Amino acid sequence: MLRRILIFAAVLTCGTGLARVNHARVGRLLPGRLRLALGTVGSFSATPGTVSFQANNPDAGTLSSTGSAGWMVLSGSHLQNWTLSVQAGSTSFAGCSAIPVSAVRVNCNAASVSGGAGTGTCNGSFPLSTTAQQIASGAEGDGTNTYSVSINFTLAESWSYVANPSCSISLTYTVNAQ
């Protein structure tokens, strides 16, 4: 089965609130063996482009930041599926090598498709890693629809993981539609 993947990169930072968002490519979705209707990814965005943790006191407990990913599929089919995955670009934060990427927990709050019998399901919570992990999935909607996933990133700040404003890690989001 042929498929193309839309990849989106963002930066996860601790403290500064500054980041770079890079859009990669927008590809054509190819049908499976049943010769289903072709769908085209029309757009992709993630807001905010930076997920920030303001670290003031390691005794304060969990630090949390929310984000979202959204895209559009043109000419989709409810007989085809979609997934959204996320992974880190390295095993630890740049500027804060004592904080492993696994100290950040990723949780999907909500996943939805705007119509056309499309569905969205959150796939649970997991520690961030350098391996792509599926955060949400579902069935494409018939026709042109908007897809939205709300994401929560948490860092259990402690004296073991003291963040500072120069901590950053890049993320790659992958949308896969079959």
C-alpha cells in the first residue's frame, strides 16, 4: 500500500516562548487496494508553534502546556483511516541535558473530524520519545473536512528535572492517511 506522510516540525521549549515552526510537504493521499477515492491534505498547522514550560520552583509540581494540531483533507472517504504521531528530535533537551525527553508526558485531550462520517479518537497518554508514537486516529470524513487534535504536554518538574529558559527540544508531527 502506497502512502505519503505529511511531516510538521515544531520546537518544544522551556521558558522563552520563542520558537520556529517549519512546514514540510503536503502530499497526495493514495487509495488502498479497494481503489477508494483519493484525498488530498489541503493544509496543516500546529498552534502554538512552541510549547513552553515556565519553570520557577522545582517544588511546584507538574508544569503543563497545551497545543493543537489541525489539518484539512479534501475529497476524503470514511472508508480510509488517519493517524497523528509525535516524536522528539533528541533524547534530551538542548541546554538542559539532565532532563530526558521521557520526562515530558504527552496526552491527547480531544480528536475530531468536522463531518462526513469521520471520527477521531485519542490514543492515550505516553512519555515523549525519539520514536514516533500515535497520539490520535480515526476514520476520514467523506468529502472535505477539518481535523483537529488537542494535545497536552506535562513536565513533572522536580529537583531532578530543573528546567530553565534555554531548554528546548524539537518535535516532529506526522499525519498519515491511508
